[in-house]
Amino acid sequence: MDFRESEERQALREAVAALGAKYGVPYMREKTRAGEKTHELWAEAGQLGYLGVNIPTEHGGGGGGIGDLAAVCEELGAAGCPLLLMVVSPAICGSIISRYGTDDQRKRWLPPIADGSYTMVFAITEPDAGSNAHLIATTGRRDGSDWVLRGQKVFISGVDEAQSVLVVARTEDARTGKLKPALYVVPTDAPGVTYQQIEMEIASPEKQFQLFFDDVRLPADALVGDEDAGLLQLFAGLNPERIMAAAFALGIARLALDKAVDYAKTRTVFKQPIGAHQAIAHPLAQCKIELEQAKLMTQKAAWVYDSGDDMAAGEAANMAKYAAGEAAVRIVDQAVQTHGGNGLTAEYGVGGLLAAVRATRIAPVSREMILNFVAMHTLGLPKSY
């Protein structure tokens, strides 16, 4: 077993890190404060092939796996300019369409997703469903050859930047009368689609939205995959989502830890750098250990998913997301503490990470639901909900 990344993956990381350094924290801070988008970084990342590394070569991508895309996401985060929409457009939507889309759907959507000229976001969460996907009430019903979509979604990232949304809805099984999951590509400018921004405490160029579908009429080919595929095609996107969320958290954690270590080396109090004191050094060392553990779990999850073992990927992806989120929260907190009062100033750029990294414990799946999953599916304990 070789724990070293391939030379190609290492070269990819170096190239993406160089792109991230070109933009960095000042760029992201300026865009966030001005209420602007990171279109320049997104476009350049797409032109360089970084957004589509996981998409098949025959559809304009790099032909790699989710591990390659996760490496891109992590390196941009570590450079101080994470791109949240990487988690949804190429990772979730790109993975689902690559696996379950028709030839026409792949030809239509994958090349522009890969080069960044087309953004597709993902909508599953609903106000009354929360973590219980069985309570999803958005429904698609047949009307002749068309579909008619009705319902609402909440906490949907980047709707204002997207041309379409991959919506998780439910269709009625004619045989049983029960509802089952189905996926539809819905243009954001389709008649009957409206959205409203949710005011968040987190400062980010990417915004969160409520989405409303009021009898939105869709053509037959808006349905991605078979309407009988159910949860299988859904988790083809949710497992990459968890892996990418872990990579997103790891990137922020690396940024915070690097800042804390640099400060501990240079900040002198009582005639020596504060990093010489174990009260500072030991917590930072612990952070590094936890970061590496989470990174290994994330790489394992990506490897399992890319190998095609969907059942094992679910377990590994959940564990990776849990480990990365927990580590990132502790690392950012320790980075702020290491800086003392400077940790809450804009100059040092760590205080602002607190709210953003805290979200990695909640989204896209909460730590509690991951613990439920591991308790039931890995340990074989009785279901608690």
C-alpha cells in the first residue's frame, strides 16, 4: 500500500497552489466586502482545466477522479480563495450526469461545466425535511411528455450564479402510489422559478437562497437518470459532496494552521518567540496531527469512490467529512487563540474563518447524522431515528 499521491496529483496540487497564490486572501476579502463574485478566479480555473479534472475526457474534462477535484478544492482553500461552487457544479452535478445522464445530456452539460462556462447548482434541502430526505415534498408529475415541478428548497448555494439547478424531487410510483426520488435539471430562468436570498452571518461571495417551483414545466429530457433508480443515482452525487466538503474544510484548516505557525515563529514575548512555549507549540502540533489524519481519511474516501465501490464510499465519505470538519473547527479556533487579540483583527485574517469553518460541522450533512450513520451501518447498532 502506497500512501504517496501520484506524481500527476502532486503536479496538479502545485499548479493549483500557484493559481491560488495569484489571487489569495486579499482577492477573496475584496470580493466579499464589495459583494462581488469570484468570476475571474472561476473562469481561469476552468480555462486551465482544474474545474473539470473529474469529468471524462470525451466530454471535455481531465478524465481523473473525485480525488483530483478534491485536491484542487483543498489547494485553493489553503491559498485563501476557496470556491464553494466546486462542491456542487463539477462534483455533485458533474458526477451524477457523467454516470446517469443520457449521451445527449452528457454532451450538452458536461463540457461547459468542465470549462467553467456553465454552472449547475444542487437543490435537495427543504424547510420541513431537514436531514430526513424521505420527507422531501417537491414533486414532479407527468403531463403528457413533459414534467411539471412544484415545491420549494432552502439553503441552496449560488443560485444567482447558475444557469440551472439539479433538483431532487419525488415522483409517484404508478404501481405502489409511493413517492420516490428523481432528479431534474431546471433552468434558473424557467417560468415559475423564483428565488430569495437568505441573509447569513457568514461572509462569502457565494450566497444562500430559498427556491420556489410553481408548476414549472420541463421537457422530458430534464429528468436525469431513470425515474426508478431512486437513491442509487442520488448518492452518486452525495458521496462526492461529502468528500469535497472535507477537502473544503481541509483547505481552510491548512490556511489557518500556516498562519498560526508563522505567527508563533515570529511573535516575540519575554525575549523569545511564543512558539518556543509548550502552551503554544503543543496545541499546534496536535492540530497538525489531526489535520493529517483527516486528510488521509479524505484521500481514502476519494479512492474508494473512484474505485466504484458505492457502499464502502458512503461510509468513508461520511467519516472523512466528520474528521475534516471537526479538525478544521479546532484548528481555526487554535489559530485565533495563538494570535491572541490579533486573531480577531482583519489584518491577520483568521478571525473571519470562524463562522465559515463552523459550517463544515453542519453542512452538507450534520455531524450528528454522520454519527447516526456510523453507529447503524458500521457498528450495527439499532436505528435511533
